[in-house]
Amino acid sequence: MTKNSNKNLVRKNILGLQPYISFRDNNEFNSPVLLDANESPFGKFNRYPDSTQKKLKEKLSQFKNIPPNQIAVGNGSDELIDLIIKVFCEPKVDSILMMNPSFAMYGFYASINENNVIKLDLDNNFEINKKDFLKVTKDFKLKVFFLCSPNNPTGNSIEEIEFYIQNFNGIIVVDEAYIEFSQQNSCLDLIDKYPNLIVLQTFSKAWGKAGARVGIAYASEEIIQLINLVKAPYNVNSLSQELIIDCLENADECNENIKNILAEREWLEKELKTISCIQKIFPTDANFFLIEFNDVEKVYTELLKNEILTSKRTPSISNCIRLNVGSRKENEQLLNILQNI
């Protein structure tokens, strides 16, 4: 993958697209009278949010040591996944590659864009078979590969990620939604080495701000410009931008929460190993467990009857339920039900 080759992967109509540019957000003023956007002159949040998310990107740049022009901010990672597909995948022509099982929204947004979804089946340890990967990249016209690590819903980190980056000729998206819970190194350090790499992270998981809907894409300046070209002008609201800036300024609170979740994960796994209805607890690098049960339908129904909500993964992952690590009180409620099944 050469430095100038990404444009060959971009849809032709996107390359010719004229961006929507907010004059206000792309110029400096001292004390402007704002009569340009038909807003109300009254109220605290009466003005449109900064379409460039300048302050948030500057704060992220300091926090991650990545230039602001290599950062895109989305309305959750979902929006960024959608935008990446829209930038690079020609409808009814191109295909995306995703692991199976993995996060369903990759295929969902590709299907909306009328792209073919090729699923790469993982092995019994939920790892990618390299031979299968190399074969499928030769057999199909693939534009984007979504690689989730730690993977959802399996919980494991994918080994030797750089091998897949080196051997994929399209855009490779490494989704690191759960990276803060893992000992795996982030792929952020590889962005400057591989111009076809996009790394997604989120404030919905470890940062505890799922309600704010803020996802981040880190990539080459060229790719970030393309994402910003097609995104909605005001895709992240003012409240969310302010909230995430505040989070970054108080990162110690997040770090403490991560420590608590990891400690609780260790305790919960120990307790789950004593439950007779559990067949297997799969290794996890995330804030959740994938668990195989002797009678998954009975377990799921009993938990639901007691208003304990979990994610049933069977039949796609036979006899399995995914459940995340809660508070000690929530985890004890879970264990109490499981012990009596």
C-alpha cells in the first residue's frame, strides 16, 4: 500500500463532492454578531455546535499524541462505520470483509449501501485462520476489512493484527471499542506506517458515556479529510462535545473505573466457574463474558423472567450468552439466579 494509493479506493462521486463548510467554524472572529444560520438569539444551546469539533480534537490530540488533522469525530462509532463504507464502497459493486462472529453493524451498514458482505469464519478459539484470510482476499473484490479487537461478541483480542494490515489491499478498519480493558497494544502506533489503516475507538464503553454517542476515527490525514467530507455538518452536538472534553480533563476517574471493572471481571469469573449450568467461559479481554450453557434457552428465559437482560448469541454461537460485567450488586443478582437453575 503506497502513500498515494488510497484515492484509487475512493468512490469517484465522493472525490468530486463539494463539502458543506460552515464559514463561522472555519474562520476566527473576536466578537461576532451571529445572523448567518437562522438560529434563535435566546438560550444556552441556541447555537449550532462546532462542525469541526476543534476543541475536542485538540484535547484528543494531546491525550493520544496524534495530530488533530488525523482525527475524525462521529455520532458514535456506528456513524463512522457508515461513513467509511460510503466513502470507499461503490453500491452494488464492492464488498466488505468482516469476521464471523463479530459486530453486526459492519454488515448492516454495508447492506444499506448495497454492498456484498463476505464473512470470514473464525476458528474454535475465535481467531482468524491466516490461510482462509489470504484465500478470501484473492477470491473477492474487497474494499474494506472490519477487524474488531477485542472482538464483540467473543471477547478475545485478535493475534498478529499487523499481518492482516500488511496483507490487505483495501482499507482495514481496526475497531478498538474495548481496547482499554485489554493488555493488547493499540494499533494507533501503526497509523503513520500504514496509510490504509483506520482505528476506531469510542467513549461508550470504558469511558462510560454511551448516552453521549461519541466515536473517534484515527487515520491518515487523507482518510480523515474524506470522512469529514461526507459527514453531516453538525453530527456531534454541543453537550456531547463538552462532556467528552470534561472526561478527558478528568481521565483519572475513567482509569479508576477501568480498574474496578477489571477487578470485578476477575471476581465474577471466579464465581461463574462454580455454577453448574455453565459449560464453558471463554477467555475475554473485554468488559463482558461469552458463556456456553448446558441449557441456554432455560437460562436465558429464567434470567429474563427476573429482569436480568443478557445477549443471547445462539444459534450463531451455539448455546452461548454474552453478558457484561456489572456492579457488585448487579453481578450478585446474576449469580443468585444462575445458582438456582
